[in-house]
Amino acid sequence: MEVYVIRHTAVDVPKDVCYGQMDVPLKSTFEEEVQAYKQSLPEGFDAVFSSPALRCMKLSNVLPFDDIKTDKRLLEINFGKWEGKKWSEIDQEELNPWMDDFVHEPTAEGESLSEMYERVFSFLEELRNKDFEKVLIVAHSGVIRCLWAALLSLPLKNIFKIPVGFGETLIFNLGKEKDYDRIIQTK
């Protein structure tokens, strides 16, 4: 199965603000970014899946595809009570344990990276068992990094080394068995 994964369009949030699952505004370049996706994405998807976050749904709903299925497992990491705060405003006694071990340590009232990975991996394994030929997923950078980790068996502690910009597309082949997975292209 050929899988296309796109990140939602650029958000209008200062770089120093912690956001994960909270709804945030999109930049005024939304229409331009949508046109770029429309020109670069092929037709003929058997299924389109999207994170239920508004920034993903807004993109999904303007692309020329019908029957978009939302799945909560495609949500960005849940930063809990840190959502919407500047990183510098987060209590260091809460932040430091997470910074020391973000793979296993959950955020305050949120989740750890391994918890997020498990839900993304669950989605991927369920998708693997479907009879689709070509699928589109609209998601977040954290989800895309988790997909990279699953496809390449990367340690989770290293996934933030993978740059995932707005407007990028990851294309991979999802085999019936993990040994047949392969990255096709990023663009």
C-alpha cells in the first residue's frame, strides 16, 4: 500500500509557545499552501485519514477528496496543562523531568512520547491490515516522526532530529509485514 502523509499548513503561533492538541490559528498563507498540496498530490486515494484537530481538518476539507475519516490516534502529542503556555513560563520542576526523559515521562496532565507512539503505531498496524492501494494521511509533525520511527525502527529519543516542515510530504510503502515497509520519497 502506498501511503502519503502530509503535515497541516503553517500555524500562526509564536515559536516559543507550547501547543500540541490545542486548536491554533493558521497563517494567512493557508490558501497558497493548499494550492501547492493540490498540485503535488495525486488522485485516486482509496482512503483519506485526518487528525481531528481543526488545523488538519481545515486542510482535509478543502482538498479534493471525499469521505475523510478522522482518527484520534493521529492527534499531536498531548502537552496537558502546558498547552498554550510559553516554554519559559512552564514550571521548571514540572518541565525538567520531562526534558530529561520525554520518551517515558508524561507531561503535566498529558502524555509521554512513548504513549503517543503507541497510538500512532496502533493506527499504522490497523492500516497495514486494510486492502487499500493508496492512502492519504493529514497529521502533525509528531505523528510523522512517530511514523518514521516505526518504519525505520528508530529509537524514540532520536525522532526530534528528523526535520518535518510545513508543506512536506512523506511517501512510503506499507507492506503486509513490517519487513516490506520502505520509504519511497520525501518532498
